[in-house]
Amino acid sequence: MNGVSLDGSVNFNGARKGDVANLVELPSYFLISMGARYRFRLAERPATLRFSVSNVTNEYVWVPIGSGAFEPLNQRSVQAYLAIDF
């Protein structure tokens, strides 16, 4: 299909220590993201419609933000936008 492109990524984060004393170990996890883009003309102008999904499998893990401080990984998110060249 002309004007369509797909993209995706798989990131692996291995187990890691969560504090300076090495008392806490955070598990490993995979992050999968996918997207699609469609280029077309709208009102005689070039346009792009983009759709993407981050954390496709909705992994729930804690990520370190400092020694002994953690926050949950962002949940699955879906994003779409339309860009038109003027």
C-alpha cells in the first residue's frame, strides 16, 4: 500500500539492583512498541497520519529513579496525530 510505513521496537531491560546496598533486585522485562504512518494528500496539501502504541503488552514493573526510590513504568499508551503541511 503506497504511503504506509510500519515501525516497531523491542527493548529488553535486564535485572538490576535497586539501591546502593544491593538489597533490592528489580526483575527483567521486555518493552514492545508499535506504530504506523500513512502519508497522503489532504486538500491538495501533504499530510501524515501517525498511530503508535507504547508498552503494547502493558508490562507492570517498577523502575528505579534513584537509590531506593522507584516508580511504576508507564502503562500502555495509544497516540494518534495528524500533521498537514501548509
